[in-house]
Amino acid sequence: WLPLAAVVGDVVLVLHGGIGDGSWGVRDLSSVGRPLRDEHDPSVPDCVRQALWSDPAESDEEMYLGVHENPKIPVRVQFGADVTASFCKREGLCLVVR
């Protein structure tokens, strides 16, 4: 199976989607049992869906801070630069790469 994310050089998080609401951490993803058959199964932690299917806000302006419903795909969330900064600080990261 493919990894959900990778940490490069202890300071860069690489993942497909994003960090969603930022309430989870890198250790949460690493503890997810594999293989995943259906990421929408209620037994799968929400951090998996956030790592796979959340998107960064399209602007760093104040109105895009926090977590919002994605207007293009309502079942996904968008996260602002403030969420990314808090997540990186808490996890000891310098960068999130999608």
C-alpha cells in the first residue's frame, strides 16, 4: 500500500491532500492500521480523510483563515495559512507539501 504521508528530513510533511482542521498530528497518521479498504468507513480516523481530501485556501487573506467548507466540493474542507502555521509549529515542521 502507499503511505498516507511522509516526513522528509524531520521538517517537511508531504501528503496528497492537506491538514484539514489541523487537530491531528503526524503520529496519528502513522498509527492508522493498513491496508485501508474504504477511507469513508466510520472506523477510519478522520485524520485520514483530512490528509487525503482537504485543500488549502486559495488566499492568505484574513477572510481565508481557519477552516471552511470547500465551495467547489462541499464534503471537503479548506484550511487557512493560520491552520498550517499552528500545525507546523506544534509538529516541529517547517513546510507542508501537497
